[in-house]
Amino acid sequence: MLLHVTDLKKSYAGADEFIPVLRGIDMEVTSGETMALTGESGSGKSTLLHLIGGLDTADSGSIVMNGQDISSMDDAGRAAVRRHSVGIIFQQFNLIPSLDVSANIAFQARLAGVYNSAKADELAAALGLGDQLRKYPEQLSGGQQQRVAIARALAAKPRLILADEPTGNLDEATAAEVMAQMLALVAQTGAALVMVTHSPRLAGQMGRQLHLSKGLLA
Amino acid sequence: MIATGLSALWSHWRRNPLQLFTLVAGLALATALWSGVQAVNSEARASYDAAAATLGEGQYDQLLPKAGEDIAQETFIALRRAGWLVGPVIEGQIGAAGAQVRLVGIDPLTAPGGLGPVAGGSIALPDFLEDRPVFANAATAAKLEGFIDAPIVVEPSIAPDTAITDVFVAQRVLDAQGSLSRLIVATEQPMGRPPLERIAPALTRRPAQGGSDVGRLTDSFHLNLTAFGLLSFAVGIFIVHGAIGLAFEQRRGMVRTLRALGMPLRSLIALMAAELLVLALIGGAIGVCLGYLVAASLLPDVAATLKGLYGAQVSGTLQLRPAWWLSGLAISVLGTGIAATGALASVARMPLLASARPRAWATSRGVMRQVQMTASIGLLGLAGILAAFGNGLVMGFGLLACLLIGAALALPLLLDGALRLAASLARGVTAQWFWADTRQQLSGLSLALMALLLAMAANVGVSTMVSSFRLTFTGFLDQRLASELYVSTESIEQARALEAFAATRTSEVLPLLSVESELAGLPAELYGARIGATYRENWSLLASSPQVWDLVAAGDAVLVNEQLARRAGIWVGDALTVAPETTLPIAGVFGDYGNPIGQAIVSEPLFAQLHPQVRATRFGLRTDDAGSLRVALTAEFGLPAQSITDQAQIKAFSLGVFERTFTVTAALNVLTLTVAGFAIFMSLLTLAGMRVPQLAPAWALGMTRRRLGQLELIRAVVLAALTAACALPLGLALAWVLLTVVNVEAFGWRLPMYVFPRDYAVLGLFALGAAVLAAAWPARKMSRTPPADLLKVFANER
């Protein structure tokens, strides 16, 4: 078992009261599995993804990844988990604007101490970025930037990839192309993929679908 | 991980060199002003210390005459025979190559250890006694060449414009055989020696002091310079704070990404702190170099000022002293630390999932505004309390600090209020948008505007002080330099003859009689004045009793200068002991600007009675025909040209000294304002890049890029004008504190305050010009923003 989430709860402070976002989530993810998280806006999809990725902390419940309880870790511990075990692909790409494509792809792998230039080049080539390596993010289209983000996540050899609407900012054709490339590469690495999406079509390409509604898994 | 994190952080500067330049330049300028002033101070202090180390000033107790200037050599011999371990010193001025050199004679056999070139190892004692050389630094040695009949040895440690030799040689050169100026008392003295009063009742023992006389005397001047340096540094810190804040703001996205990719927050903060430390050291090092240049250009004026005001000799050239360049680097690091603390704390508190988009530099939040307002009111209130109840120089500077910081914190709130009012009065749609947009920019520009406020206030304050001083001083010179001619004679006999000669050819002959003395426990000068029409008609007193001149002329009262009155806490009606068993009531207090020590004036007959050995050799002569009298005096007595000085020459010299005194502050004024202008320029330039999303909608709705650029320029002028309006009252308050608090505490005299509207108008125009210049490039950049960049704001893929 790669990931085991138990009775996970999270709420945010509103104007007068706390608003529950996740009301008790239980889920499991196995290695190599692909899973779609769907649900209407505000259902808690992105919050769940952030908690699994150690980007935020839960009010209660546990998240066990590779036998380690992330929910009881401090900031440094969660940062180590993100560095070594998780690859995150954001809707807004979140590339480092002052680094070129090559350095962006290498970045997380270098942080984790697992950088392999041949592997990075191979990923870049597979994503059609071979002739873009010296360019800066602002010189790329949205589709190209998201490919760089995918390459960055995969280059760090994570056990789990978390993708938050990775094609949400792309046109339909580009989205389909990027999605196909991502699924193929994830399959090659054997990592598990958890992806938040609004698109039933993209969700249908995943091995399993979980639907969130009002903070609970349907 | 550390290397990867650093490379990412550094890549930001590589891709944004302008921001890097802003930060480093801000640090460098802040450090330059501080270290420049410190360099001048440390150079001057080093000169005093050299003098003190050489001459024993401050290190040892000294025996001085209770009145008069000389000690008979027999007194020294009597003290030695009685067992007193004292060493003789004779001092005097000699003319050398158009300059005056202070010649000091010591006796190496009796001087306490650690004094003079012999103790310093420059020369062996037998050689010193045999050759009897004169020691001086290279510059002074060059001046003395051909003017002194003794071998000259260059000794770098000797104070500027000072020469040291054997007491016998000095007595010969100064034509003062048998006379001594003071006696230095060795620390260890034999037991059972007779008391000083029995052997030498005319001498008084002055205990050793922590620093040299000159050093303490000039402390006030250096304190003023240091205060200016701190003020300049505060302006610089605002710039650095702004630059660091903007740099952090623009890297919020990167910080979030780095953390999301696994960089621990603690490591990230440590890396950013290390990065800033390196930048602070680089900026500090550049600043120290710039400071050196500032100091090198200021030092000759400072040296001239100190010499003119206090007679202190300061080298006109600068040396690289570790103390000041290390303090320059330290202040740069400290300033960066102060400026970066808030920014680093903000990064530490920033949630990982916070918005990555820059917030246009910390959009003012309600809580911050509350804190700012509370701090401002608190500081201004404290300033009021200090002004009403405080005393002492430290309090004066505390008052200045509270006033300036409190006003700076209040500025954004005042500007916001003014802009809010303008927005409510605006009618057209463009005007409404303009005022609303200007308010939005306020938080991004507030630090630069605070720097401008401080710089302008310092300008108004210091120029008001200087101009008030100039007006008062000019009037004072007209009053004090009433005599048309001043004549120096070469002997008592010549003086007598001249007085008789002049009696029939002038309306009044005014002898200049004085002795150094101790009055009310303070070192002072006692003057004997021939009270006549000149004093009665020309001298205006700060405070006086009825029939003041009659009382003084009759020997029934004394006049004191303001310095002595304030320092001793005495005023009209109080009594002052002017000599043993002679105590007189104070009948008047006179202004005595530019003089550091106390003075008292008694009538000529009383002075003659108290100090019969002192005879006048210098005279002021009242005449309607100064030219003819000069010719007659020269023909009759063969006086050299330099012995007869006319009033205009003295006035010109005095005003020259005064002007040099304030050249330093004027130069610092200009530098401070330039730095503030630079702050506005850099803030506008940095904000320009962040402005595109705010301007794109206005452009899309029909406003041309050219119009947007023009409005940017107008915005800078409006903000500068509002800041200038706030700076004027602040500057006047600053001037009031300088004139009525700091000046009185530091120098001992109070000056009337005048206002100079024309000067302020010129300064205001200068500030507006600086704002236009600062805004010109960013505005031009704005007006030339490619439409593609503006369109990106609306693109989904941006």
C-alpha cells in the first residue's frame, strides 16, 4: 500500500465560524495505480490533494505514505516527503521564472539528490521539449510550460504524482496531447497518479475514479 | 539541496539585474553617507589622539597658572627641588611658510614615560640632547624648512601642524627664555613632598582627563556630524527596506514553488538570510569606497572648520582606518538585517498555499495601518514631552529621532487622506481612476516617499539653522568688530607709544586685554575693556540690568558671554568671582557666537588691578579715515603690513570660517536629497513591471499608452508635492529643535530662528524636479509597453 488516508478532516475559518471542507475521508492508493478525483467546485478535491502532498495540514485523521504518517510530521518532515516521494503538477504550472527549462526540469531531482541528466533529457525529448531547454518559462506556451512541470515531477522519480487539474489552463487539443504524454510516462515510471479533474473524459482515462461531494467520498 | 536552492534564488537576480542594482545601490548609498561621516570623525579624533599621545594632554595631571599664561622656570626648579616629579612644557605658535605651526618644547629627562619622540623610539636620548632636533610630520616639516634654526626630523606620529623639540630650543625660537606654559605631573610621586600651595601658590593642578582638551571641545561638532550621518543612514535604510521588500514580494511565487517542491522553510529562510548577508557585504564594501570619496572631499573643509572654530589641528588628508571601514560594513549588515527582518518574517508566516501573485508590495492592511498610526502618534507625543520637559544633548537627539520617525510613519496616512479627499472631489472618469490608482500605488511608494520627507525636512531644518546663524552672525560681527583698524605692536614700549600717538588721531583707542582664567569652575577668558562710546553704542546684550555700562565701567559689575552663563547656570544678578577675593555681580550677558569657551569682561582699570603684569599690545582704533591712519602708523612705527588689519579683512575672515563650517552640512544635504531622489526612481522603476496588470484594463478601455505614461509622471509630481508640503512644517520643527535645544546643549548659545520662504520654494522645486527626473524613465517605459505585453494580462495562458 502506497497511501492510506483515514478519517481525514479539514475546515477553514470563515467570517463567523469554521467551514468544514473535508468531513472524514478514507481512501487508499496502491503503487502504479491511476486515480481521478472528481466533484463539483468547493467539494474539497484540491484540499485533499494538498493534504496528501503535505502542502497543508489536516485538523484530524491520518495520511500514511510508504509507512510514514505525514499528518504527524513537522514542516521539515513534510518537505522531505514532498522532495523525495511526491511529484506535484499544478494547474498554474508554478515553474521558476528565472530558471530555464533545463534547470526547471532538473530542480526537484537536484533537491532530492536523484538528478540524472540522461533521464532528464530523455523526459524532455519524450515531452517534445528537446529544442526548448535553454528557453525561459515566459517564452513558452501554456502547453509547453505544463510539459515542463510534468517533466520536473517525473525527473525526481517520485512514488506518487499529484496533479491538480493539470490541463485546466490548456485548450482541448493541447490538453489531450499533454494528458496522453503524462499517462504514458507515469506508466513507464511505475508511480501512482492521483489527478483532480472536472473533465469526465479525462477521468475516464484513469484506472479508478473517486467522487467527492460536500467533503465526503460518494 | 543548499546549492540547488541558492542557484534558484540567485537566478532571480540574474534575470532581474535592475532589482539587484537597486538593492546593492541602496545599501551602498546608505553605507557611503554613514561611513563618510564616520571617516571624517575618526580622522579628526585620530589627530587629537596623536596630539594627546605626544603632548600628554589628558593622560597626566597638569600644573597650570591660575591666571595669565606663563610659569616662571624658577617655579619648575623649585618644584623639582621639593621632590615634585614634574616635566616642563612650553608652547607657542610660529609662522612657517605662510602657516602657523604649534611648537611644543619638552624636556625628555623629566617628562613622564611614554611622552615624546624619545619615548616613541624615534631617536636615542643622547642624540636628542646633543642634536636638539625638531620633530614634525612630513607636511609640517616641509613648512618649517628654512624657518627654524634646528635640524628637522620627520616623525609621522606627530599631530598635524605641530612640531616637538627640546624645551631649550623652543624657548629660544619662541623668544621666551625662562618661561614655561605648563608642567606635566608624573603619575608616581614621592611620599612626603610639600604641598603645591606652599611651593607654587600661583599654580593650579588640573586632573588627568579621559580625552584631550581639544577632543572634548570638538565633540559637539562631531556629534552634529554623527547625527547627520545617522539621519542619512536612516534615509538609506528606507531605501534598502523598500528594495528588499519589493524583491521579496516579487519572489513570493518562487518561494511557494521551492517549498512545494520540498525545500524546508527553515532552510529557505537561512538561504535567503545568507544571500542578503552577501549582498549587504557587497553593498557595504562599495559604500565604504564611496564613503571614502565623500570623506576625502569633505575633510579639508572639516579641518578648516575645526581649526577656525576651535584651533584644533586636523590632518586634511584621509587614511584608511580599519575602525571606520569595519563599522561601515557592520552598519550595512545591521541595516539590511533591520530592513529584512520584516520581509523574512513575512516569508516565514506565508502559508504555502498563499497566492503567488505579487500584491503590489504589501497592500496596506487595516492592522498594519493601526500599528503605524499608533506608533506615529506615540512617537510624536514622546517628542512633545521631551521638548517640554527634557534636557541634555542626548535628549535633544532623542527628540529629533522621535520627531522624524513619528512624522515619517504618519506620512502614508496623511497622503492617503489627501488622495481620498482628491478622489471624492474628482469629476471626470479619468480623474477618478487617476486618484484611485494613485492611492493603490501609495503603499508601494511609501518608503521612498518617507525617505524624501526625511531628506527634505533635513534640508529645510539645516538650511534654516544655517541661514538663521548667518543672519545673526553677520549682525554680531557688525556689532563686535566696530573698530575700523586693529593694530598689533611688537613690544610694551611700542604699545605705549602707539596709544599716545593714536590718542589725538582717533575718536577712541580700545586696548585688547585678556588672560586665560577659570571662572565659575570652567576654563574661560577674562577681558579688560575700556568702556566708552563704542561699547555703549554697538553692543546689544541678551540680558542686562539698568545702567549696565556704568556699573561695568566703574568696576562694580561684570559682563559674561552666553556660553559661560548657560554652562555655569548664572545670569544677570548672580555673582561671579573673577579673581581671588574679587566677586562682582553680573550686569549683562552678551551673545558670543562661534566661541567655544566662556568669557567675562571687566573694566580696564579693574583688569589692570587684577593682572598688573598683563599689558595690551593689540588695539582697536576708531577712526573716520582708516586709510590715512594706516599710512601714518606705518610711517611712524614701521609696522609691517600684517600688523595692521582693517575691519573688512577680519569680517571676511570670520565669515569665511563660518561658511566653511557649514560647507560640510550643505554637501551632506545635497547628498541626502540625491539619495532620496534615487529611492523614488528605483521604486517607480521596480513598480513599473508590476503595474502592467493594473494598467492593461485602462488601456483596453481606450486610454492610450502615451496618456498612461503622462499620468505616471503627474502622479510622481503630485506625490512629491504632497510630501514636500508635509516636509516644510517638519523641517521647521527640526530647525527649532536644532536651534533651541541641540545648539544650546552642544555649543552653549541660543540663536533666534528666522524663516526663509524663498529658500523653501527653491527646495520644493528641486524636489519636484527630482521626482520628474525619477519618474521620467519609468513613465517612458510605461508609454512604450508593447501591446502584446498588455494583452497577455487578458490571455488565459498568462
